[in-house]
Amino acid sequence: MGFNKKEERKDLHSGNLEDLWEVLSNFELQRIKMYWLSKIALVRDNGVYLLALIAVVPILFVTGAVIVHFQYGIDLPWFDVKNAGTAAHWGQIGDFVGGVLNPLLSFAALVAVIYSLRVQSKELALARDDAKENHRIQVQQSQIFERQNFESVFFRLLDVHSRLVNDLQVSVSEYGVDGREASNIYHGVLAFDKLAEMYFPQPYSGLTVARYEQRFDTNSANMQKYYSSRLAHYCRNLYQIMKHVDGFGMDALRVSKPSSRANLRAWIDNYISQRKYANMLRAQLSPSELRVIFLNCLSVQGHGLKYYVERFSLLKHMDLEVFGDHSEVPFNLYNEMAYAGYEKIDGFKLRAHLSTKR
């Protein structure tokens, strides 16, 4: 009977353990596992403390052994001292122990220092990475803010340009069918059409290239003489638009003059972005406007605008057939970049033009 009760208690005990194991959920087992893994990681991450513990244990052991021997007269069971009556002998033992422990402790200290330096190096590396990331974010935010401000001004200038085109008014004295002189007023795009008709030289057979180019200079001066007051506001606003586009992305702290290969690449990338905005302006220019701009830039007053006309190819959509057989004249009067799309601009010529920053 007693034997059966013992077996019954044993089975009950085993059953309780099985029940207890079944009660533990997967979540609790996972939590226990994570707890011990965190302890192991803590010991691994705190290697300095482990080294300190390894260094302290031998010191405590030797100190305890000396105190036990001299205070209580107890010898270590595995350490047989033959001549225990002489202090000199113990001094030699102390020198021996110190000679053994000192290199070990020095080595442990060196390892601790190296480990500490390694930890500090990792922390500094993380700090540098954080600083670089913060700087990148700040630069990106600054560029977004700069673009927003630029586009706000740019589109306002485009609105002004459209109003100036519509408000342009020129008065032209013309003779009617009856032979009487009358003053006719042209508005908006019609005004540009009339100016182009009056002052843009037409080629004819027998006209030399030099003579044809001279007529452009003469007609440009005459147009400035009689209609500069009408065209001045339009041309100044056009110049300010192009100057504003040329200044986009040219932060002196980020992009310096293209003297090195890296800076040149930055300039070219920025130049491509600038051309996107210049293309928006170019798309609004009528054929007559292009001819008037062509004549205006040949004058002394239009020299500054001519630089941007060439730089951003504002004459790309100009019909070069208007020059007739003198197809070389537009390229004699303007740099070929004035008529080319970006995909047709030679890299060396682009580099030379970018380097001649006004």
C-alpha cells in the first residue's frame, strides 16, 4: 500500500510538471528566451566589466590567501611551504606572485583600454554618420526652399512678360492707298509683327554677306533710336528673367567656379535645370518677338541680354530660312549655342561658355 502511495505521489508530481509546462504559453517562453538573450548581450556588450572582474578575482584570491595564512596560520592544501619561519622566504613568494600577476593585470588593462577605444571609435563613427545625415537633410530642405522661392519669382516675372507683350503699342506712320500719310497704332503681337517687318533685313540676290551683316547693325540702331522707349521695359524684364534663371542653384557655398572636374559636373547639372526654366520662357516667344530680340541684342543696350540669349538658346525656334542664301550670317552675329538644343551642344563649347561667367 505504501509503495502504491509513493508511486501515486511521483505520478502526481510528474503530472503537475507537465501541466505547468502546458500552462506556459508560447509568448511566455519567448519572453523568457528574450530575457536570457538580453542578459547574454549585456555581458557581451559590457566586456570591460568582465575584464575588470577577471583582474580583480586574482587580486582578491592572493590577498585572501595571505590573510588566512598569517592571521589564522592555515596553509593552502596544495601549496606546501618548507620554510615557513622566514619572512624573506615569503617576500620572495610575494615577488614571484607579483611578477606573475603584474604582466597579467597589465595585459588585462591594455585589453580594456583597447576595447574602450574601440567602443569610442564606434560611437564617433555613429556620431559622424548622424551629422552627415543631418547635414544632407538640411541641404535638401534648403534646396527645396530655394526652388520654391525661385519658382515664385520666376512665374511672377513670366506674368509680367505676358502683360508687357499685350500692352506693347507702337505708332507707325504709313501711306494709305490714296497717298496720304496716316499714323497707325499696333498693339501686342501685331506690334512685334510690324517691328520685325520694318527692321528685320530681307536678303536679296547680289547682296554680300558683309553688306547684309552691316544692314543688321544699321537697322538695330534705327529700331533703338525710334522705339527704345517702347521696347525698353519689355527688354529689361526679359533680361531680369534670364538673369534670375542664371542665378538658380548658384549658391556660392555649394557651387564654386568650375575650375575642377567635380565643380564642372555640378555646374553642368545645374545648367540643365536652368535650361528647363529658360525653355518655359522660350515657348512663349512668337517668331516676331524672336526677330525683335535678335535685332535688340545687336545694339549696345542689348549686349547683356545677348549673353543670356546665347547661353540658354533663346533663338532655337527661330526660322533660319529668313536669312536666305546667307545661312552663315546668324552664326557670324551670334554664338551657335543661341540656336542649338541642349542635346546638340558640344561638351567642350559648353564648358568654355560656362567658364565665361558674367
